[in-house]
Amino acid sequence: MPLFGDPMKDDISNNLTELRGRIAEACEKYERDANDITILPITKKWPASIIRTVVASGLHEIGESRVQEAEAKIAELGPIARFHLVGHLQSNKAAKAVALFDVIQSVDSLKLAGEISRRASEINRTIECLIQVNSSGEESKYGVAPEAALDLIRQVNGLPAITLIGVMAIGPLTDDEERIRASFGTCRDIFRQGQDIVGDPFDTLSMGMTDDFPLAIAEGSTLIRVGTALFGSRPD
């Protein structure tokens, strides 16, 4: 009997097996433990039925990029997983975001962090947050500049209703592996210094997507964000 009636069940299962194999290979190559790597499926543009299938496969952390799109899915699904917001968040959408998501990975300013803190406090929630660092230096990407990241970590740490758990970065859009690794290495260094500031809760280094996650693992990533590797090309 097809699981939840999803025709993509077998494809996702096979892709997940292949993905775990690729993670294992990268961990062996770079002397990492595969058990230390969390897979975060990015379900942007995929329906709620796909999320059900992914959760049934054993992945209980789900990433979405847009508040409005995620709202309908989460309303349909209920609390079947921990939902991460990985896309850019505007301050005027913070109230809705803190009601929907368990983790916000894209905190890139004190203004945004303050609004998350205020809105979460109003509904008696505590939101786990990551500081997004623009370690590639590309103007098209969001994130705090690397040289300002530690100050932002200090400022956000201790805000009410926020638990600061780590750092997130998006690798540069290039085939140059040295440049990719340098970008991830910058974020790793910030993460390690952030651990000294925050302490035990600060344990998540979110780096790497389908095309570059082996290099992110090489530089210390503990969480990879993958969509195409699990689902293929996104629907239009």
C-alpha cells in the first residue's frame, strides 16, 4: 500500500539512501562522524503530502523558505515535525513566523532579533535562532558581514524568548572549491567563537546544500539543507 498515497515515496526513499551514502563518503574523506550531520529537507514549492512522506521516512526537521507558503502547509499538517525558516525574514512578518516555526535560521540584524523576541514573548514561545552570516560577500545574499557577526551574537544572546543555537551561511555561487571552502571556513571560525560566547546551546552550524554539502562537511557543518537531492527539480 503506498505510504500516504504519495507516488513520490519510492523516489524519496531511494534518494535519501543515496544522500546518506554521499554524506558517509564525505565524512570518511574529511574525518567526520556521519551521525553528527543533520539532514534538513527544504520543501519549498512542494505540497504538504511530500512533507508527510519525508517525516515518515524518519526526517523530523523540515525547512521552508517563505512564511506565507509555509503557513498553509503547517495548518494542514499540524505539529508533525520541527519547522525551520531558512529564507529571509522581514521584521513585519516576525509575528507570524514565531507562531509557525520552531527555528529561524535567518537572523541577520539586531532589529529583526528584537522583533522576534518581542513577538515570541507575546505568545509565550521560545524560538531557536541562528545568525545568518554572509560569508561569501556576495551582494545578492542576505546575512550579517563576517566582521560584525560576533557583535551580533553578543547582542542577540540573552534576548527574551530566543535561544541562540548557531550560525547559518549560504555558499558562494561558483565552481571554485577553494573559494567555497574559504567561505565555509569563515563561518566555521565565527561559529567556534560564538560557542565561547553562548555556551552549550550554540551547537548548530548550518552550511551546505545539494551541490556543495561535502565541502561544508569538510569545514565543520553539522546541518545540511537539501531539496533537489531528495525531491529532484522543484515544480513550477
